Amino acid sequence: MAARINNQEINNQQFQMASLVSHPDEVKVVSRRFGQGATDIDRYLALDGYKAVQKALSMKPDDIITQVKESGLRGRGGAGFNAGLKWSFVPKQSAKPKYILCNGDESEPGTCKDRLIFEHDPHSVIEGVMIAGIAVGSHTGYIYIRGEYRYLSVIMQKAIRDAYAKGFLGKNIFGSGYDFDVYWHGGAGAYEVGEESALMESLEGKRGIPRIRPPFPAVVGLWGGPTVINNAETLASVPHIILGGADWYAKLGTPKNGGTRLFCLSGHLVKPGVYELPMGYNLKKMIYEVGGGIPNGRALKAVVPGGSSTPVLTVDEIDIPMDFDSVGKAGSMLGSGGVVVLDDTTCIVKFALRTMKFYRHESCGWCIPCREGTDWLEKTLTRFHNGGGLKKDIDNIQYLAENMLGRTFCPLGDAAAMPTIAFVKKFRKEFEDHLEGRPCPFEKAGAELAAV
Amino acid sequence: MKFSDEFESRFAEMLTHYPTKRSALVPTLLYAQDEIGHLSDEVIAELARRVDLTELEVRNVISYYSMLTTKPRGKYNVQVCTNIACMLRGGEELLDHCKKKLDVGHKGTTGDGMFTLEEVECIGACSWAPAVQVNYDFHENLTTDKLDKVLDEYKKKGTQ
């Protein structure tokens, strides 16, 4: 009996939507239309939909870029680069077509926010893509959604069809004389494709291996044309900035970190969920008040503040504002907004091992330091967790990880190395507790550990 | 090689979206796999012909993407996430439970062809962990009891 998936059935199915949460400290901008039925285009229009793109059509392209730049909107995919500045790198004149590429390949462990945007407000992404296109003089946009999110692809494909049916996409949009097309594109399971150059390779129908830079995508991107690549949340924020103004948006956050962002709270929390909070919201408060604190009377042990690739923070390091610069100053990264909370029953060695197992699985093998480094680190950590570690291994783990940093085409190598270095540096004692045949102190007695 | 009308119209439309034919390849492979069950030699040859690539080039792409498979799977692909957020909330226990209940290991298929079990990386359900995806359906905030009910439902649906 072979698996046969009926896509017609998927199209007609009522999906069980991911549950929404709320907290009084939330400031709803990108999540404003969540739970409001805005997948329906008429409902979206009633909720101020497609007003921003019409405003953008009446603006000078450079003014759109200036607005986005001054709003302090920074890349929500993790790198945190000023979105308007990124747009300004696209050359005005280009012999080849320019493209907008929306990155909806969300797959950084700890991150589940773009999913809610596609589920509840797909038109805001389309509108953001259109505005980006008008700003840089592009006429084509692609919205790439990871393969696992099939139900969201169904929602997005319908949203695009509805926008065409209304004449919002295609030739002469809103009677402006400007043509703009938006297409859906789907992945088929690959974390690395979330990296911008690998994303372009994947869209071009190839293995998702990274490209060397320079040239940067803004100059040479999809099929050699200048390409703006932004995360789905970044693009969904753009219409709100155009309507509300750069000042309003900037003031929601902290200096140089405009607006709000979706924080995905997960792990050992009483109330995990996706919350939209102002940039700069205090991490400790986020854990104890918004997330409801640690369940079962346990104590907090550590926090991974921005998805699995960001260095872990200890209990003493969490009284910080959650914006790109402050978390950077604390030695980690705001990343993709995935806040993973660990209580004191968690074995850090095991957590480090699971993180490394992921990166080993996802490494495409193009760059040797990443391919070999992740493999050796996974093997070492597996042996370590089983009690077969030696004292010199601890330094060796750190040495291996440090030598992966900055030596790969794409940041996957760094993403694997950075958290590992932090685990060893900040929780060295826990590594020492596993040494020389001692079983993991956190494992239940009698538990079987995998052999290397 | 016969695909559904829906597949054909989607494929024809997608080709108009890109300047190169092969750009349609990755999503097309997944839709083809959905219909046929796996990417058989015949499917690979057909799609290679359609996008002007060699079969080897298509296989090269297939081997990169974790959702694509050249081997048949069961009717329902049970994908258990054990990545960090799910691990902290019992993802590994769910996987162990499935292994015992279905009596198969990672990527194994039950004798009746009903279920394939797969340990997968983050599926984007971190705030609703632990989570399992069966084919494309998400099942979240699971316990072993809840998962039993979910699997029983699929089994019932699959034997109808």
C-alpha cells in the first residue's frame, strides 16, 4: 500500500490552527490581524489591507527606502540587518530583471512565527513583497515556503489567486501603470535553504548549497539579477511602517531596533506561545511574566535567546533588553526570535549534543570545516554524554568549534560552532561531571544510552 | 506516466513563473511524490525529460532534500520531532513510544504498509511542543496517550 497524498483533500481540509496566546504587554503590529479571518481578501481589505501598497505607489521609490531605513526595521530572519539599507544596495539600473524573494523557509529550531503570519495574514506578506518591489524597481516577487508547511502553501496560493482576481497583482496594479507579479514557491525539507544564497539555488531548482559572496544578492541574485531577500516577518512589517510612518514604528522599539517582533517562547515554560513584544523587552520579564515562569516548581537553568544557533545565556545573564544590539553586547544574538527555556533538570551536554546532531544532519557538505566539524563534534558529544569523555576532550570540543568559525561559505558552520563554544565555556562543570565512565547525572537510572 | 489533472495544470502554470524550466523542479518533485507515493525511476525519468535535465541531475537534487524519497513509504508518514524545543517537552519519549507501538525504527515501515516512522528535525511547532507531523498534518501539545488516539484515527481512516 503506497502512500498517496490527495492534494485536493488538503485544499478542502479545515486545518487545526496553531493555538494563539496573548499577554497584556503585547504590542500588536504584525500580529494585529491574527485570529481576524484576514486570509479572506475582503476581510483583509476591511482591516486596512492593500492601503499601504497604494500609498507606496504614490511615493518616490527612494522615499519608501528612506522610510523603511528610518523605521529601524531589522531582518527578522536572524541577521538583524537594516532592511531599508539592504534595499538601498540594489542598483537603480540593471540589464537583468530584479527580484524580491520572501524567505519563508522558517526552520531554525525554536522558531515558529512565520507560520502564524502565513496562517493568519498571508496578504500582508504579499503586500510587503509588492512594496519592496516598488521601492527597488522590481516587477517580480517570489514567496518561498518550506515544504513541511503544505497547509500554509495552500493558504498562500489562494491568497495570491485572490489578489490577481481583484487586479491587485499583474498588469497595471491599482491603475498605476506599474506591473507586479507574485508567485508561490515551495521547498522540500532543508534547513540550509533558509540561508539566502542557498535559498536562491533551491528556487533555481538545484541543491541548496551556498554561493560565495561577493557579489551579494542585491547585485547578483536570482538568475543573475539583483535580488532583495527578506524574511517573511520583515516583509509583513513593511505595510505597517508605510501606513504608520517610520517615526511611529521606530519609537515602538529601542534606538536602531525599530518596532516589535514575534517572540516564540518554548521549552520549560508555563505558557509557551508566540507573543508580539516591543524590541528591547526585558528577557527575564519575558520568561517569568509573559511565559508564566518555569513549571513544576523547577528553577531556570539557561536560555537560548534567538534560535538554536545563538549562544546560551545563564541565569545571571538574562536581565537584558531583547534587541539586536543588547543581546549582542551580552555575548549572544537576538537571532530569529526563538526563546528556548531550559529548567534545572536539563542536561547541557545532552542539549549541546541534540543541537549538534541537528547541524550535522543539515550541513550540506559543501565546506569541509562544517561537514567534518559537525560530524566530529556530534561523535565527541555522543561519547561524552555516554560517559566516555576524557578531560582533554572538553578543550578539544572548544578548539574544533572555534576553528569552524568564519571558515565556511554560509553561516551554518558558525551556527553550529557558536552555541557549542558557549555551552562548553559556561557549563564546563557539567561536562566534567560526565567524564571517564560516569553516567549522565541527569539521565534516569537504568536508561539506555546510545553507543557511539 | 500519468499524473492528476491538478498536477498537470499546476506544473504547466509553474513553468510560466520562472525564466528557466528547472526552477519548477523542487516543488514539482514533492507534488509528484505525493501522487505516486515515492520518486520512482519512472517519475524521475519523466520529470527530468520535462525540465530538460538528465536523470542524474534530478537525483542529485532529490538526495539533498529530506522530504524527498526514492523508496516507498507507508500510507502515513509519522514524523516525530525531537529537536531542542520538542526534546525539552517529551519528543524523545514520543519517538520511543512510536517505535514500540509500531515496532519499527527510524524510517521503518510497518508490515501492513500503514505507517512509516521518521525522526525529524524542527518542523516549526516549537511553541506547541512536542509535535508530530503525519504526512502534512500537524499534531501538537502531545502526550503518549494523545498520540495513541491520533495514530488509531489514522489507522481507522487507512483501513476504510
